Amino acid sequence: MPLPPLPHSLLSMQMMARLQLWTMGLLAAVAFSPAITTVSGLLVVEAENPVPIRTARKETQTVLSRQKRDWIWNSLYVEEEKPAPVAYKIGELKSSKKLEGMSFVIEGDGANTIFTVDRKGVLFVTKALDREKKSLYHLTARMYDGNRNLVEDSGDFEVQVTDINDNSPVFPGTYNGSIMERSMIGTKVVEVRATDADDPNTANGELRYSLIQDQSAFEIDSITGVISCKINTLDRETKSQYVVVVKAQDLRGMASGSTATTSVSITVTDTNDNIASFTRRSYELQVPENHKVNEKIGVLQLEDRDQLQNKEPTFIIPNDMSRVFGIELSPNKDGNLMLRKALDFETLNSYTFSIQVRENLKNLRFPADNVNSAITAAQVNVKVLDVDEPPVFSQLIYSFTAEEESLGRNIGVISARDPDRANKGIRYSILDKDCPIAIDQITGQLSTLKKLDRELEATHVFQVKAQEEPNGLESFVKVNVTVKDINDNKPELAADDVFLCENDVAGTVLGTLRATDKDDQPASFTFSLASEASNFSIRDYGNSTAAIILKMGPFSLDDPKDYSVDVRVSDGGRPIQTSITKLAIESCRCDEMRMRTKCKAGAQRMGVSVHALIAILLCILTILVIVILFVMRKRYQKDSLAHMKNSGEIHEQLVTYDEEGGGEMDTNGYDVSILSSACHDGSLLRRPDHHPHPSLYAMVQKPAHQPQPSACKGDMALMIEKKKDEADHDRDGFPFDTLHIYGYEGEESLAGSLSSLESSSTGSNLDYDFLSDWGPRFRTLAELYGVNEPEYYQQY
């Protein structure tokens, strides 16, 4: 009975196991003569009988009835970059099966393009290969019989490209390294690394390194490329930069190998290997005697070839000079000579001392480079210069005590002196003008100008100026005067809530008494009654408190009587101060817990001070006077308007009179005799009883029996101001100020007013002789008014 066919999955497992055995087999070179045919578009090679070196495969599946077969492989290698103008043979494909008409098919990397196979299984390469691009090609072979049946399933094989030295070493760039001076032999500086594209497993890719320039101080490991120091005397101050050239060569450094070079810059870093040295053996310095303490006098320059960050000089000053001078390092690591104590030319005008410099070389393994040439000691000469100095006070701050409420004549003394040899006199003064303290200009004695009150100001702070005579330099000092307290304030009663309940019984405490005192002295207050109270007493507890005690009760709120006691408080000071205070006791109705539920209202009083009352009365009177005057003015205005209605003729002429005046035409257009007569007798603009003095218009009248003096240039202005004043204060006059419409050229004009109010065509008794005094320009006007020509007119 035939066996059933194997499942597809089982066949696949068998095929995978067979392929693994093929790839693990040994390759053997066999020769055969191929015959080429084509099967299904694949290249087919028919093989003859091979003589293989094969690996047998033991059949483990007894259920399979399949013929045993094996591939026989040769080792396949292709030389890199080998020219292939014509395809050349690299190996053969063979099988242990001896069948007629066998053929081969290959698939995989470069199959049928780079690699070809003929009918006999001979494998060819058709072009040159580059190992650096691809060094291994994976191919698969199948074998068919003459009937195009598959005899051998897929068999994998590889074609390796063998390397040739066709690439040179390459450095990624230049290198930089650093090493500290005086480093030990073998100290690593930097590692260089070159690459070669050839096979690193062959001599073509194995590199060797060497130095080809400046090999005096450094060496390189030929395999690792590590550059290291080969001497221990590197000195940055002598040579701080090295440049070495590194060569990389393949073929393990053989002369025939390819090479590449790169440069390596090596910097020698600094360490403190030099001793600081003075630039001079002596230094001459000058300093004024008023030089400020802790400020620089001069610079002691040093010479140190090390870099700034590695300089570590230290200075040594003699002990007797260290109190006056000191040394501080400058930013450049030089020595700054500092003043530690104030100088005085009059005491000592020069200093000479020696100073030494040391260097911290504890990390140095070798002696310093300049150990024999360094100047480590120098002499310093400091000359003190005399200057005019301001007065010097004996203290930086003065503090005194003055007794309160007394005129102190001897509070204290401010003392200053002239530090110079001239020793000029000193004058003292206090800058604060409002200071209650005075100072004697010559002696500096402080005294009080008025009594001091500690409760107002406990400490007085001011400045005193000391100035050299007569107007020399000046100095200032701060003075504190503390006011010493005396017992000059009376104690003040400070009672808690004191009240009386209706149901209080004898011995009830109505409240607690305390006291305060503005004085600074500790007080021991005692309390007592200043006057006998019929129903109250004071119990003094002896600890500056007391209590109000009820002698007998109860009370009633209906009782109109108010209760109070006079309490005397003493502070127990020296001198003792006593105060008496009337303490009101409130009457209340209370509950069982003596909590007030209702209290009798006390008599409320409202009072106004005398000054406030006077101010109120003055305000009321002022308002009344203003109201009365306003009412009277209204009434007078009504009376004046009524009177105006009865004087229409004059009112009409005054209103229609032209603003610029009519000149000579006034005599024809208007009859102004009424106005003239009114001005003469004062009936128009004034009343005889109000203005007893004659009007200024009357001054220009010309009575027959008495000559009038000539008018001067200021009469008209005076007359106008007079009439305006009369009109403003005459309540009975017309409310039309007709005088305002006349133009006037000013009091400096010789013409005065040109109004014709007082002129008349019917003749006038007015005197116009003053026109002749106005000069030749008014001659014609004087002739019109019949003024006789003066003698100087006739001369012309």
C-alpha cells in the first residue's frame, strides 16, 4: 500500500535542514565540461560526472521515499579590481548525482549579470569588483535533469572578493593637545587615529604611526597613535608651542605601504615654577601726612614669568612696621603698599624698612628656573610730607548729661587742637541755630540756653565746628547730650470703670484705681481721699493700685444726687509729686452678676468759649449791616428814578449829547445855559447840604469885581475826578453819569477839555483868559472867545 504524501509544512522543514547542511559543507574544486541550455528563462548548466568532496546527509525521515543527492562546492574567490574585459572563470558547481543532461540555474546577488554559469556548472565573473563597496555575494543554485526535472533543490553559496591595497590611510583632520610644563616622562598628550578602507584583517588595512618632524620632546605609539612626552624638562617660558607631524602607513608600516600625514599642535601650559622678583632693590615713596588709612601709598612692582593665575607671591614686613604699613596684592599680582595707621609729620617724617617676597612652590618637583637670579628683598623708603591739617578733636563722638529743668553751666567741654607745628588757635561753634545748648567759642565749654524738658526731648544731638583762627581749616564732631530726668511731673489718675449698683452693700469694691507718670523714674503710687467722703473709702493695696470701697448701701436711681470722690495720688519720688482728681461714680441698676442694665444719665453740659461766642456775634452783626445797606440802596434807587421822570428836559439833553462834542455848533443846536446855571449853583449834580464846598466849575467863573487866576493844565482832570466822586456818592442825583462821555487827552495835554457845556451864544460870565496861556496854537480860539491878545502876540 503506497504511503500518503507528506504535508507541505514537513517538506519545508526538510528543505531548511538540507540547506543548512549544504552551507556547512566543504568546498571542493572539480572540473567538468558544461553544456548550456535555457529552462523557463533561467540559465541552466548540464553537468557531467564530478569527483566531489562531499558531506553525506543521513536520511532521518523513513517515511520519505526520495533519492539521496548532495551539492559539491568549490571555494569561490574573486580578486578585487581585477580587470574583466572577457569573463573569467572563478569556480564550478557540481553535484554527486550522475545524470545525463544535467543543467544549473543560479540566483542571488549579481546572478546572470556579474556572475554567469555555463551548462557544465562553470562560474564566470564579467566585470571588476570593488571590495570596499561589496565584499561578499550570496548566490543560490538549482540542478535539473535532462527532462527539466528538479534534481537538487536550492543550494546557497558565497563568492568572496579578496582585498588589494588600493586605499590610502586618511586622517579626519589636524589635532590639538596640551601638556603642563615639567610633566613626567610618558604623560599622554593626545591620541591620533587614521582610517583605511582596505580590509582591516589584512596587511592592507593595518596601520602604523610615526613622527616625522620635531621628535625632541614627544614620541608616538606606532600602533595606538598615542603621543606622549619623552622628557621632563618642558618649560613654557622657554617654548610654549610644539608642532609635530604624524605619519600613518598601511601594510604594517612597510615601505611599499600607502601613507598619510597630519599635524598636531601641542601647547605647553603654565605652572608656578618661577620665583617672583622685585624689579628694583629699593623703592622711594612719598605720602602726605593726611593720607587716609587703608588706602594705597604706592606699588612695589614684581617680575614673574609665570602666567597671572599661577603667580602666588607673599610679602614679609618687619614686625615694627606692620602696624603702620601693609601689603596687598594688586590685580596684576604686584604689591600695593597700604597705610594701616595715620601719619603725623610732626611726630615722624620718614620710614625706612626692608621687605621680602616669597613664592609658593610647594607643588614644584624641581628648583625654580630663576632661583639664582631673583631679587627677593628690597628696601622701602617712605617720606612723609607736611600738609595743613584741620583741627583734630580729642574724641570721635562726645556724650554728655544735662539735668532737666535747670540751667547747666558746666555740661562738658569740647576739645580740639591744630595738629600742625603752627598750633593755631581754635574757635568753636554749634551749627544748629535752634539748639538749646551753647558753646564757648574759646574754651569749648557747653552750657544750656534754657531749661531742658526730658519729656519733650530726651536727647539733643548736634554738631560742633572747630575752626582754625582766623578763617582756617575746620572740622566737625557729633555731640549727644542726654537730659537727666527729675521728678517734675505730677501723677495722673487712671481709674477703671467705677460705678455704683442699687443693691450694693457695705464693703463692695466699686472700681480699681491706677496712676501714670511721665517721668522716667520708677514710681510707687499711693492713693488716699483728699476730702472726707460720707459713704466711700479707698483701700490702698501697696502695689501702685487701690480700690474704691462702699461704706453702706443700697441706693436708688430715683435719687437725684450724683456721687464723686476726690482722690489724692502721690508718686513717692524726690521731690514727691501729688495730684488731686475728682472721680465721678456712676449710679446704675445691676443684675445678680453686678452687670449694669441701666444707669442714671449724668447732667450733660454744653459750653461755648468766649472767643467763639464773640466770633458768632460779629458774624451776625456783619450780616445785619449788609442787609440794611442793601435795602436802603434799593429804596434810594427807586426815589432817584421817580425824580428823573420829573426832570425830562435836562435828562433828554444829557442823553442826546454827542459823544465827541459839537464844538461851535453847540451854541446853535442846544441851549446849555441851563447846564451852566446848574453847575454854577450846584443844583444839578450836588445838594448844598451834602457838599458844602464849591464845585470846580465855579473856579472858572469870572465875577466882575474879582479876577480869577488862569487855569492850569491839570484842573480839568481834577474836576472830572471830583464830579465822578460826587455822582457816585450822591444818592439823590441822576443815575446817568454824563461826565463819562467826554474825551480828555490827559493831564499832560495843554488843551484840556474841549467840551462846550459851559459856552453860550448869548454871552457868558466865564473867564477864558487862560486860553492865551496855551500858546500860539490856540490864538484863534482865544480870539473867538474875545480874549485880549497878550503883548507877545502883538510882537508877531
